[in-house]
Amino acid sequence: MATHLVEIRIDPAAVRKWGRHIGISAADDDYLIHSVFCAAYGDLRPKPFVIKPGGRSMRVLGYCPVDAGRLTEARRIGAEPEVSVCFESEMSKEMPETWRVGQRLHFELRVAPTRQKANRGGEVDAMVLAEPGQSRDEVYATWLKSRTEKACEMTVLQMTSYARCQVRRRSHTSNGDRRVLNSGFYLPDVTFKGAITVTDPEAFAELVRSGIGRHKAFGFGALLVRPAV
């Protein structure tokens, strides 16, 4: 299965106006982009994705099973005009179909390092379930390595940012007729940079295609890579 890295430019004013019209004006940008992607592309939408600094536009990078041409076609056919006007451009490149054992890459990754509490007790920051005395850097590094160890070795790993971000999700009403935006909950919002060595090419291709961790449809988990010099 081909994997495409897409770059999509969004008009911030247009997408926030659209968000207000559908009742998600209080939502964070990650949720807003998720929603407009669903409205524009349906099941073809990029997942995972990450919002990157882009000057006047909102610049979104993500992984997708189709190229930019297919996304543009889907949007032009199916999206309402108020949705389509939010999009400034769609570009893409096809990612390698195969990777090499021993291939060295630099990476950047935004993740939400959470764990499930026992007995379906819900999702919590991985730091909450850490052993006493462990630092935040150690806990999150261990969390990331446990999710990538079958595909690659982390040879350099640095946590470059940490924040607690409030996220919102839609949930069904009791009668199931419509979806309402809940008041939100908090996630750890962590960015890693570093270097990796591919150990299992097929597993690594799946890691790139599928992303890392939870909330991949909402701006987390996209593993961005480039050749190591």
C-alpha cells in the first residue's frame, strides 16, 4: 500500500468562520482541522497529521493512502462550498515503499504519551503511572521506545517541548440524533526530535503509515523523517 506525505494549506480565517457556523468555535486547532478534513475528504483524509508553522496559512503535514490529486478531486466533488473555500492548496509526495535495515534517519514527532489505567479506568498521562523518582523525560522516552522498538532503534532522543493541552471531542446525545462538543480534557503534548536506525523495514513502513500513540486523527503521532547526514 502506497503512503503519501501530504502538505495542505488552510486559510485560518475561513476555517474558523466555518467552525463557528457548525458550533465548534471553542475547539482547538487540532480538532478544527480534523473536522474540516472529514468534511472535505471523508475516509481519504490524512491521519496522522501535524500542524506546522506556516506564516499566513495553517500548514498541515500528514500521511495519506492517496496523493494530493485524489484529495483535491474528492474535495471538489463532495465538499460544500463553505468547506472547500478553507483550502488554499494540496501537495504530496510518495514515501518510500521499502526501507533498509540499518538505514539512519533524523525524525520529529508530536505525541500524547498516555496509558490506560487498569480495569478500563480511562486514559491518563503516562507520568501518573510512573515509578517514583522517574523524571518526565525518562517516562516519556520509555513510553516512546516501547511503541517503536519492533521497527527501529532510537539512537538519539530529545524531548524538545512539553505542555498540557486541552482537547475536545464530539459525543452522541442520549438519543443519538446529533453530536455535541464536550467540555474537554487534558493531554500531555510532547515533541521529540532525534535519530533512529531502521531494524525491521516492514514494521517501520507501518509505523510511518499508521503513526504512534493515540489521538492520531487529532494532530498527534505523525513521524516526520529525513535522511541522516
